[in-house]
Amino acid sequence: MNYPIDKIRGDFPILSRSVNGRPLVYFDNGATTHTPEPVVRAMDEVYADYNSNIHRGVHTLSNICTEAFEAAREKVRAFINAGSLHEVIFTRGTTESINLVANAFGEAFIQEGDEVVVSGLEHHSNIVPWQLLQSRKGIVLKVIPVMDDGTLNMDAFYGLLSEKTRLVAVAHISNVLGTINPIQEIIKASHERDIPVLIDGAQAIQHTPVDVQALDCDFYAFSGHKLYGPTGIGVLYGKEKWLSAMPPWQGGGEMIQNVSFEKTTFNELPYKFEAGTPDFVGAIGLGAAIDYVSDIGLKHIANYEQELFNYAFSRLSDLGKITFYGTAPQRTSLISFLLDGIHPFDAGTLLDKMGIAVRTGHHCAQPLMKRFGIPGTIRASFGMYNTTHEVDALVAGLVKVRQLFG
Ligand code: PLP
């Protein structure tokens, strides 16, 4: 089957707008992806047809809305092949999912002097929650070093695991380098030592099929807005054995069974971790995004994106006087680079004048920037709707940037 690129692009109205008088070329998908019409429609329908608070009502609209919300949970479950709906918790996004684990798992299973292993290429949202736990509980944070090509130093990783390690938390795919981390190996090695593993899937869920049971990860976190869904909604997958042993981390409505001033009991999973009115419209939108992506087929999307990535890498390499950050054999979806002698911010600003959106800066990974001794990079990150013509526009734009900076 041919990749239906025209049909896909037609589903994203924003792609046909212009920016600064030029057709938009959007290469900032690592930060957020756009939303196709069917997803917008699904959310419009909630507000137009059946908006009502979920779970608590006996009236018709509340029941319709509750069913749609729970159907979205089932779509997420099937999409990541979780074993049970109890294991799918709606959150605000990857950041909140990781904070949930740092708080609730951290409360129950990590004590002073215990160790958490992260890697040197993590996004701040898989660093700072552990540092907060460090200041609350006096835990020790260990860091897997990053090699020059952007791969993890796996020998060092094995050396970091000890009888004090309580959790390993690593990204599936790096948001700066595009490195696909060897998470299967990391999970297997950790489990051999009875250490659970959290995977930050923020940059993977939209690019590669994820099967949490096959991976055997203990936690998997991702955001809706990077999967062609709405903002403000995300997912934490957690194995039931951990989730049921973890205390709630936020209190309020929905997460309780019974409340009295003498004793409060908590709701069953997953509601124990969903205090307050959840973003049910967002969840229904995320369900629609999963339908959209699944209809095209994530494998199909992944193959298309890999070809685009290869094309972009080769075209950018031909420019010369360019330094790439992240040259791991296993990498995908984005390219980080610097043009010799040109500040990334200047390049990004000029590209924007040509309608080309790339991200410049530290990409919320300051320790990784320090590792490479740079203030930031230019990052072009790809989505299912990008084309080789857009890559050509980026390359032409970079040639102009160079001309302007002499
Ligand atoms: N982890 C990685 C690898 C990311 O790339 C991002 C966002 O760019 C996040 C976590 C945080 O995601 P969010 O801001 O949606 O919570």
C-alpha cells in the first residue's frame, strides 16, 4: 500500500496555512504534533452533544460521556497492549506520569540511601522529579553516561546497578539525539536484579509500535499532544502489582471509595490515581488520535518517517560544515545539528522568517548540552505528514542562513 501522504496532509488544516508569507514547513513535532480534523471533531462533539461530568451521574449525558471516556481508556490499553484497564491511568502528560511514579512509587518503595538510575540524555522531566525525591528522602541519583555518538554507555550501566537500586528510569527515544535506547536490554538486566524500570515514551509512542507486555516494562509514560492528540492529557501505564501497592499521590473526588473524618478508603485502580474531574474531553480526543494513527498503521508511519529521516540526514550532510549531535546506528525521527560558526538561535529565527519551524536551544536537556559542551542545537523533528519537499525547503533555508551570515 502506498503511503497516503496527500490524504493525511489534507486532514491537518494547519499545514496549509502560511507563516511570514511563506507556506508553513513544520519540523517541530518533537515538541508537539498537530491535530487532525477527526480528533478535533471528536472533541467538538463532546461539547456539542454530550458534555457532562463523568462517573457520578445517573443521567443520560453523564452516562454517554462516561462510556466515551472509558472507551478511550480501552483504546489506549489496546494501543500499548496493556494487560488490563486497571493499568492505564490518565494524567496530564509524560511529566505528570513520571511525577506520579516519583511520588507514589517513591513513597512506598524508595528510602533514604536507595538509588535511582537515569541516563545522561534524559529530558528534564525524567530528572527533576527524582531530584525532588532526592531532597525529600535523601535518595541517590546515578547517571548512565552518554557516548560521543549519543548511545548509552551500557558497560557503565551494568556497573551502576547495585543491591540499592530501586528503579531504572530511561527514555525510549532521546528527544535531542533521536537515539533509540536498548530498553529491552535495560529492562531484562534490571529485572534479573529485581529492579523495576520506567520508560519515558514521550518521543517513541508516535514513531514506533509499543507493546508494554512484550517489553515487560513496569511503567511507561507518554503525552497525547505528541501523538496527534490534544494537550493536557497523557498516560501512565503501570503494572498492577506496583500500582496496587502504591499509595495515592493526590487526594480528592474520584479517587475515594468512602470518606469520613475518621477513615477514608480509596477507589480501585485506575481511579485511585485520577483525583478530581479528569480531562475527559482530552481523553476522548486521545482515543480519536489513536484511532487515526491506527487506521494508517503505526508500522506504516514508522517506515515512511524512517525514509524521510534518511533523506533528510543525507541532504543535510551534503551541506558540509555541519555538526550532527546523535549519530547512533539506531536512531529515528529527529536530527539535531549546528552549522559551523552560526548560533542556533540566529539560524532558527531566520528559518522562521522563511516559514520553517524548527526548535533551537537546549530542548529541556541541559545536562546533555553540558555533556557535548554546547549551548543548544537546531532540531528538525519529523511527523507523519512531513515530506521530502519540506526537507528540501529546510536545506534551501539553511543555505540562505549561511549566505546571510557570510
Ligand atoms: N520526555 C521527553 C523525552 C520529551 O521529549 C518530553 C517533551 O518534549 C517530555 C518528557 C515531557 O513531555 P510533556 O511536556 O508532554 O509532559
